[in-house]
Amino acid sequence: MEIGIYANTHGQGYRDDTDMFLSHTPFEEMRPVRTAQLAEKHGFHSVWYPDHVCMPIQSGSAHTANVSGKRAYQPHHNMLDMAVVMGAAAACTSRIKLGTSVLIAPYRHPLSDARQFATVDLLSQGRLMLGVGSGWMQEEFAACGQDYQVRNAQTDECLQIYKRSWTEEKVEFDGKYYKFEDVSMDPKPVQKPHPPIVFGGNTPAGARRAIRHCDGLYPLFLDTHCEPDRFQPLQELIRSEADTLGRDLTQFRMMAAASARITDASDPQSQESPRPTCTGTGEQILEHLQALADAGFSMIVCMMMCPSGSLAEQEEQIQRFGEEVIPQAKGIAPKGEWKLVD
């Protein structure tokens, strides 16, 4: 099993007994290039960057990560642009892969996104992993001049356009939301036929979109206590759809995001029963990772819970994961026919 890390470019994670939140983190406490370099040094597979264009000061939209629906973001919230940061990280690292968690497809024209992330793949010499989602914050869609009600259908077209832009000599599309013809997009990404695309979704519709248009599924285990087999119904749906489409599931990835925090054995959190997901000593976290691997997942992107909000705390978490979790996690073999994350 591989371990990725969720970037702190939208703040440090912290949680209460029910919900997950992101702190309003000063820019000086983000240091995104340094964080990517440190994660690379300590053996993380990849670093994953979140996406928002702006933050509505008032919002009634239910956050997909919280069962209660409470918003994870603060009304005035520091956020860095994912594509810009990924370009900077690409230039200052050599091995670690760079992912989006997740690109909200309908916010921008898909040709623009295809151009930006082809550039990231080129700058990183083939290290891009594109996570894509349809979005959830209605107020942000309104601020961007987009129709929230058609976001899923738009996402279907965006996914097709990304792949055409990255593989075809002459790029054309005639859809309901996007129409263009006789354009080029060069240079193409390093990865062939194109960088892997995983769909971020927890629903049957998201699972269908993943198998129809993408190379993997990327659901969330961000609530306090998760059942590793929670998404088995989605996996069964994917298997059924794959039979219909004639797709080979040995080329389809199964990965997920989860909150995480490594502690000492004396820490009260290590002694909780049940413990929060991927929380506790290194040995206890490895038990959770084994259960997730038994459910078919070959990579977990860890959103480190750092209650202090400090960069020092996140760096300590990165170092300890690198020493106490990642080497042993590489020996965990995921079950199922899915493609291992490479």
C-alpha cells in the first residue's frame, strides 16, 4: 500500500468528535514547496492539492466530508491555487507524484484545465495524477457564473475533453455545454496515453462516472470513524458497469482519502475505542491500513490532523509517518482485482 499526503494549501486539518475542519492558516505556515520536499524525503508516494476558486463568506451548502453538513472552511479562508503550487513543487522535487484533490471540473473551461495540467505533467516529467470532482458548494458556483444544477453533466464532458486534448492531434468536441473544432493542444503530457484520472466521489453516480470516463475511484473516509468496507457497493457497481463496457479492472485504481494522526501510546487518542480512522501509534495506524487494503484500496491519501495549526506539527507528522508507517505499509498487499497505484 502507498501513502499520499493531503497538502496544507487550504489550511491544517483538525476535528471534533464528529466533524473535520480546516484552519485559516497564515501563508507563512503553509510553505508548500518545503512540505512537498519533506514528504518526498520521508517516502510519501504523492502530495494532493485541494481546489476552490473563492470562498463564500456565508454558505448553507453541506460539506461532503462532514456527516452533519457543517462547513469545513472559515468565512475568510487562506487558499493557494493548486496548479500554480504544483508547478512550483514540480520544479523543486524529483520523485513524489503530484495530485489534485480534487479539481472541480465545471469551474473553468476544460481546455484551460487541460492546458494547465498538461504543463504540470511536463514540468514534473510525468508525475501528475488528476483527481476530478463535480463540486458541492452552490454559492461558489454562483460566484463563478456556473449552473450548479448541471455540474454533473458538465463534468462528463470535461473528462472527455481532457483526454482528447492530451491524446489527439486535432481536438474537437460537440457537446451540450462545450463546442469547438479544429484546435491543437501541444505539447502533450509526458505520460501516455495520458496522465491517470481518478474521480472523487462517494455516490453511485460518481462510481459510474469513474468507470465510464476515468482510471480510478477516489472516495473519502474523512469522518471520525469509518468502516473500511463502506464503499463495497460502489465497487460492485463498478464491476457490473465494467462488464457492460468491456473494461479491464486490472487497469482501474481504487484509492481513498482519510484523516490521520500519529500519536504516542500514552496519548489519550491512542487509547480510544473505537479510535478515529488512521489515528494512534504507528502499529495502530497500520492495523487500519490493513483493513482498508483488505477492502481493496492500494493508496490512502492522509489528511494530517494538526490541532495546533502549526507547520511544525505537520512536519512532525510527516517525519513520524515516514519512520513508523510508510516502510511497513509498503508490505501491505491490497485485495481485489484492481490496479495497484503506481
